Amino acid sequence: MNRREFLGSGSIAGAGLLGRGIAGGSAVVLGGALMGAASSAKAAGYWTESQNLNNLKMASEFSMREYAKEFPELKTSRDFLSGSEVSKFSEMQRSKSNDWIKRVFSFAESALAEVPPSFDRSPEREGAFLMLDYPFIVDNMSKNTPQSAKDAWFSAMKEVYGGRSERLVKLLEGPSPEEGVDVFKFYNAGIILKSAGECVAIDLRSQFAIPFTPKEIKAIVKKVDVLFITHFHGDHTDTPLIEAFLKAGKNVFAPDPTAISRELAEAYPNNFISVYKEDGESVVQVGGALVRAFGARHLIWSKRENACPNNVYLVEMGGLKFVHTGDNGDVEVYKKIGKDHKVDVLFPAIWAKMISAITHTGAERVVTIHEQELGHQPHARVEYRWIYDQIEDMKTGGGEYDESAVPWVRSQIDEFRSVWKKDFPKFAVLARGEKIHILPQ
Ligand SMILES: [Fe+2]
């Protein structure tokens, strides 16, 4: 079964948010949201439609049922297909309750927990991530969403994801790999790299509406040697965490510390350190790890000089080279990196020229970042389906994109297909707090 069949047109197309055409549509939505009135109007129409909670509920219920039938070997599926769950499904169809939000969060996360992340294609994981798009795009910010649904959404999210920071801490406290690097992904663009000798974090922050506890902050700071921040935006920074690093005498690097917190920048001038060289490269040694900061700019659709500074970090440790893009929009940086380095693993923001980042860094292994960032409004959260749509379009050259709204997606796909001469890159998609072990190839 391919994804288009699973979550494709068929009987749930009526839900208004599924299938190929809509995948293109979601590209329009993101571009539209950031581009201005004309495209936003189009986006608004789409989102109003998809925000019909009943549509989301039906799509979720349908997806869980189809998923369980497709992957009966998973315990999650067997539990769902057991008598009581099936009758619950029919009750659910009739009921007006918001219970589906918690059910689908739990179902998808339980399936993900059964199939650990890897660079091999996993229809089980892909199906689970696509399922998560439904509850994640509930509009908790709109005044049109009933308070009862908002409450159900918040409590379900907190219940399912509340323990994630604790789990991350436990994993972090585990033994360091003897060889290679453990990669931890957390929430949005948070990546922690842990080798035998070093532990480096980039853009680590707590989850939306679920702050790290003081105990968790303490444990993270104890384990992590240094924190790098790509740019000052709130979805990449966590002030209490930064402050704890600084207080502990550890270094935090960012293009402009004062843009994150003037107070902290002034209080800790020696270890809240500005590292940014416009169109240049700065090098920071952290124990046995070498971190290069390439000065670039955040992706925007207007003039480059209006975009905030954004470092692309290249981290060399454990015999591997990793690149974290932040929200970079400057493709020249990737060309420079690809020319001078053999990049092992790329962490690209899936909305910010991901395909160009792959094409030009030449990375054959990709761990995606920046999915479902809940501080954004639903239309700009960037669904998991973006990942799989882009992969499919890289493979086939297909995809329908509205060039006026997203001029760069079509050209990125075409460029990838004309430039890329190696095996097709391998992708690993990690849920919040998951870990994958990377060895040199
Ligand atoms: Fe971001």
C-alpha cells in the first residue's frame, strides 16, 4: 500500500485535507501564509475547510482503522482491532466528543514506539506520522474552535507528550556510544549529538506549552557540554535553558545573543558568545568536537537583508560530519559546504529549501527537523506530510506546486534530479525525544 492509497483520495478525500492535490495545497498554504494577501486568501479557504473538527475526527478514525488493518503485526493495531476498540470506533463516529484527539495521538505514538527510527523506509512509521498531522493541526488559537475542543487538545497533547522531556533526560543519561554518535531529536529543531567524548546541542528547546522542569534543565545542562543556536526565534531558543547553561559556566553560541536576551547577554558576556560571520565561517573547538558556523540568513520571501542572521552549523565529532540548517534560506552556504566537506548527516528544516540543502551538501543521510511546530498557527506548522511529499517528488520528479506561491519547490526538485548522481538519500524521521545511532559509512 502506498501512502496515497492509505491517506489518499478514496473515501476520505471528502474530509478535504488528504491526497495528492492537497499535498500541493499544503505547500501553497505555507507559502501563502508567509507571502501575503493573495495566497493567504487561498490558504485561508483550505484551512477553514480542514479545520472542521468533524472532518479531522473522521479522517483520524478512518486512518487508525486502515492502519490497524494494514499493519496487524503491531500490538497497537491488534489492540485497536480488539472488539472493544472496534465498537468504540462506531460510537466515536456518532459521538460529538473530542476523545479522538487523545486516541489518535496515543495510537500514532504507540505505533512509533514499536518501530524504532532507522534510515530504512518504514511504512509503519510513515503512516503514524501522517496520522499525527490530524490532531496536530487542530486550531488551538482560533476563536472559532470551541473551548471544549481546545481543552481536549491541550490535555491530550500534554498527557501524551508530557513525559517526553523526562524520557529525553533518561536517554541522555545513558551510556555514551563507544563508536559513532547518538543523535537525539527533540520537539522542533532540537538536536543533541553525543559521542564517546562530547555532547553538543543545537536549537534545543522545550515543547510548545510543556516547559522543561527545573530538574530536567539541571540534568540536560549536566550532560550537554555546549549549546549552539542558529537564530533568535522562539521556536529555536529556550531562555530558562540558556540561562542554566550560562549559570553553570557553559558556553552558549548564537549569531546575536542580545536578540535572544539582552539581560542574559549583558550578565554573561564571557560565555553567551556571538558567533556570526556574514557569508563567512567561524570555527569553535569544543573538546574533541569542531563546530563551524556558516553565516547565512533565515529564509523569507522578501529581501535577503530583511532576514535575520542564521548560522548553519557543521559539527565534526565521532568521526562524522553533521550539518544543522536552522531556518536557513541561503543555498550558497550549502554549495560551499558541499565543496569543502563530505557531509554524513544533514538536519534540514523541512520547510526551508530542504531539497536544495540535500542537493548541495551532498548528504546521503537526512534526519528531518521542524515538523509540526505548534507555536505557529496551523497553516504554518508544517505537517509531516511535507517530508514524504518532497521525498516522493524528488524520486519521481512529480508534484503539483503553485509556482506563484512557492517558487522554489519545483526548481529544487528539478535541480536535485539533474545534479544528484549518488544513491537516493536515506531519510530518518524522528518523533520527539527519539534517538538514532549513527556510524561512519
Ligand atoms: Fe523555525
